[in-house]
Amino acid sequence: MKHIISIKDFGREEIDSLLARAGAIDAAPQIRQTLAGKQVALLFFEPSTRTRMSFASAVSRLGGTTITVDSVEGSSISKGETLADTVRVVSSYVDAIVLRHPKEGAARLASEFASVPVINAGDGAGQHPSQTLLDLYTIRQSMPLEGIHIGLLGDLRYGRTAHSLAYALSNYDVTLHTIAPPTLELPESLVAELHRRGCTVQEHEDITSLIPELDVIYATRIQRERFPDAASYYNVGESYRITPEILEGHKDGMIVLHPLPRAGEIDPRVDAMPCARYFEQARNGVPVRMAMLEEVF
């Protein structure tokens, strides 16, 4: 039985294999029957639009069916049931579990009690492997993953998508540029781990001078709740906002990504620029998650 809990569980060959499988699925989008007769539980104890719907679409396109829990309030966890007991019970109803949970480590815990495969759809500030794989897939559609310069922009301390992507990219010969407000930098422990893995990490507070150097800008939401007042948030948010003016002079072929939802960190005028790939990135969630489901089955 195979689980997908963390991008750290994958080596480069496994990542490349999954991305190649997603590419083959993408090139032949007809309904497949890999999951015919199979049922998948979507247990989402935290709000989600893209991840939940794309997993549901992926299961359907593979010939399977889903049952869902959309909130803590809609489950027996609201009555005091433990996650372990919930997973034990749900395992007896389905053939696989896709879990999103607000607490870091919840997916790993669930995999220890489940009798069916578990796929982590995001756990707190921890891991989000399916998002990372679709991020890599989107980059690879435009350029090789080797030898590129990638700018991670925004809240890098609490953003699980940035953490997972940074670790995954350490499997490749890339240069990571981190651009974040003070106190929201990439955690020191992660930076140290990236260095141990041979990844070049350069820290910055401003993106403007970096634009001509970057092949990829990966923007993330700066969370309002991390600031003492609205004025502080506004001042920082405006400094880390991607606009057409900031992108002037960008490298040919450069792309802008965002895990979505966005909250003002990308000017809507950027949407019409050829470099804007975040909606394509969201679309890529379906073939990538189809590949992940085929992998665990």
C-alpha cells in the first residue's frame, strides 16, 4: 500500500516519473478506467476550492466515484472523535482517502491508521505534495527544470506551498531567490536543509532588481493576520505586489505562478500578459492528481 504524504518522500526519479505520467494523461484527456469500481473519500477539514474540485474531477475522469466531508462541523470530529478513529472508519467504506487538515502532521498520522492509501491534500503549514507536483509540471511545460532561477515571493515562513516547492526543487540544479518581508522569510531550518542538499539559496527583500534574472516568479499570499494593523499589512503588501510595471524588462520566456487564491498580490492587469500562467497552473491540477491517484492504486 502506497501513501503520498510529503514531497520529501520522493526522489528525483519518482518526481520525473509522475510528471511524465501526468503529461501522458494530459495529452490523451479521454476518460480512463483506472479507478473503475473504486471509491475515494475526500476528507476536507479546511476550506478548499481548487484542490478539492480537481481531486473530484480526477477521480471521475479515472472512472471512480467520491464521497466527501467538507468541514469539521459536518463530521463526528465536531463531537470529539479523533482523526485516527475517523480514518479507521472511513477506510472501511472506500478504497483511498484524500485528506486536507489544518494541523501539520495530520496526513502522516492518518496514514498510520488507514487501511487504504492516503494522499495528503495539505496539512497546516506542513506539506502540500499535489500542489508542488502541479507547480513543477507547469514550470516544465515552459522550460527544463535544470539551471533555472526561481523567485519565491511573499509569505515564505508560513506558506506550505513554498516550503514543498523549495524542497522539491532541491532535486534539480536551480538557484532559489527568496523575496520576503522581515519576519516572513523562509524558515532557517529549511534554508539549512536546502544548503545541505546542494541547493543555492539567495535571500532578498526586494524583487525589482531581480526581474531580468528570473525564469520563474512564484508569488504567494501575504497573510493579513500576521500583521498588527491594517496599515502595516498594506505597506508590506504593496511592496510585494506584482504589476506590469515591475515586470518590465523581464527575461524572454519568464513565467509568473501563484498557487491561488490570490488576495491582491498580483495586479489583475498581469492576467493578460503572456507570462501569466497561474490559471493554467490551476488547470494542471487535474492531470497531475490523476497521475497521483493512478500511482497509489
